[in-house]
Amino acid sequence: MLKFRQVASSTPYDPTGTNFTSTNIQEVISEIVDSAGSSRYSIDFSYNGNAVATKYLQLFLANPSDGTPYITPETGTIKSMAIATPTNTTATVTVYKNGSSIDTITLTGASSNYKSGLNIPVAPGDKISAAVTSGSIQNPGVSVQVKVD
């Protein structure tokens, strides 16, 4: 194994066009191991109907997430968010942690959008909710991806 590590660490790698940041094979192998060993989960919000500004999206049917938020079960990091709706619209959804805004995702004349590269920490017991904060969205779905630390 030692010989392999010596060869891999001295072999250059061009990460262009990939999600890797390392520039040698050994470091890329470490990135793959780190990402493969981590688990993720999704917090999925929706609303059946036209969600207008100040409308909290739901996790459970007929239970707005401000009153029935998602409770994070373990330490993790919000890494990305996505939003989708059946028709093109312009609106913003704000995601909250313990009642405070942590990020937004916006549609501008589109039916879907995403944000990646986020690093928002969550701890066991944090309360996550989401609300439309501008515009209106027909039958929205918002997904918040959490990587377990």
C-alpha cells in the first residue's frame, strides 16, 4: 500500500470539469473516500395550492412549517437547496433555522432553480422551516439537502 500512495501522491491530476479540487491522484482518492462515507438527507417542503408571500410551506399535510418545523436529528451542514413548481413564476422562498433566516432561493420567470456550495451548520434539535417571502408559487416544492457531519 505504501508504494501505491507514493505513486498516487506524485501523479498529477487536472480537476477541470469535475467536482474535485485536488491536483494529485492521492488527494482525489481521499476526496472520493470522504464524500462516499458521508450520508445526506433531504428536508422537503411543499404546499398544495397557491403559496403567496408570508405563507409557510408544509412538511406534513395541513401543518405549516412555522408551527411544525423539521427537527434536525444530528449535527450536519446544509449543502444545497432546490425549488420547483409546475409553471414559470417569480417568487422567493426563505429557509429558517430556529426562526431566523439562513438563506433564500428565488425563481425569476422560471419553474425551477437550485443553490449549491452552501455551508450552513445545523445541530441536533434545530428547527428548520420555509416560507414564501415574495411573489407567489403554485404547488411549490423546496428541497434542502443536509450532509451529516
